[in-house]
Amino acid sequence: MLFKLQLLVYTKNEYKSEIADAMMTVIKHSYGIDKDSLCAEVTSIFGYDRMGPKIAKAMNNTIDYMLQNDMVTIMDGKMHIK
């Protein structure tokens, strides 16, 4: 339940690292994963059954953050760790 509350109130940088850590773990254990599948998997990790607009915004903002900070790259529609 704690993770759900944190993800719902995600608007600031403090939760970005938790979401990014989960995303990096999923990407690391995948042979390339598209953004939609990554978001769905991380949503599930945080205990949600579906991805509403607030969660989608948190996921997309985190992906943008990771791309801007050269943590990941997208090749052929698949996300990879740099």
C-alpha cells in the first residue's frame, strides 16, 4: 500500500529514482522492451492492476528523465541500458 501512495503523489524528483530503479531492473532482465510493456510491468511491480493517467504520467516522466540523463536509449522501439 505504501508504494501505491508514493506513486500516486509522484510529481517531484524524490520518487523518480524509485521508479527509475524499477525500470532499470526490468530493462536489465529483458532483451529490449518497448515503453508500453515497460510501463505495464513497472506498474505491476508497484502493486497496481491498471495504469491510469497519473501513473502513466509518472512513468512517462521517468522515462523522459532517464533518456535525458543518458541512462537508457531506445533502439528499434526497444529500451536498452546505456
